Amino acid sequence: MRVLIVEDNAFNAFCLSRLLQTVNKQLKIKVVSDGCSALRYLTQYEVSLIILDGDLGENPNSNDNGPTLANSIWSKNSQIPIIAWSDSEDMRAAFAGVFKQHNKAFDHESCWPKAVDPDLVLQALSFVSAHTEPNYLLPEIRVTV
């Protein structure tokens, strides 16, 4: 199972990567720090799950916001599971709107706090493994920088 983490904070990305690998050593984890890199990666590699930070930095690029990026991804392929990963109530509200727009459940399994419990990670990975296609590849997306 390939997991894409989109997180601009290197420490947070490292901690989540280690937690995921502790829970399941078979995971292939890729970390990118911005929306453009995530979209490029998704056109080249199949993923089973995306874990997406809310605030991806101060760059005014439209894809440097987790909810906007989730919307872009689901507009191209609505089957890719996304987990919102944020402690910000404003970001959680924005994610909730995008999840609703795409008819996705928005609950404790699809929206994690930054200090996530390993049992929740295991539960989410088990669900993704059992209930989704193994991999998803986005059609090519034109990325402008």
C-alpha cells in the first residue's frame, strides 16, 4: 500500500511517517510539502491513501491549501481516500465543506488531529485495505508554477 503524505512541516511529516511505519512496515510512504508536488506525484504513481495537511504554507498558490487540494484531487478521481490532518478548526471546517461537496464522510476516521492515536491509524489503514481498490492514479494534470 502506497501512502502519500502532504505536509509542509518536516518534523510533523517525519513523525507521521514513523508512526505509519510502526503500525505497518509494508507501507510505501512518500512525503511532499506542497500541492503542486502532490499533484505531480499523483500523475506518476498509484496511491492507496492520501493524508493531507490543511495549511501548506504561506505561498499564495491555490494548491497550498489542503481543502483546495482535496477538491482538485477528487475532481480528477473521486475514489482516492483522503484523510484531513489538522488541528485548526478553520481548516477542519473547510475540509468538511469539501468532503460534503464530494459526498465523503467527514468524521474522526477521515479527519485526524496532529497528535493521532496509533489505534486510529491502524483502523484507517485496515479500512482502506479492505474497502478500496488497491491503487489510484490521477490522469495527468497540468501544473503551473
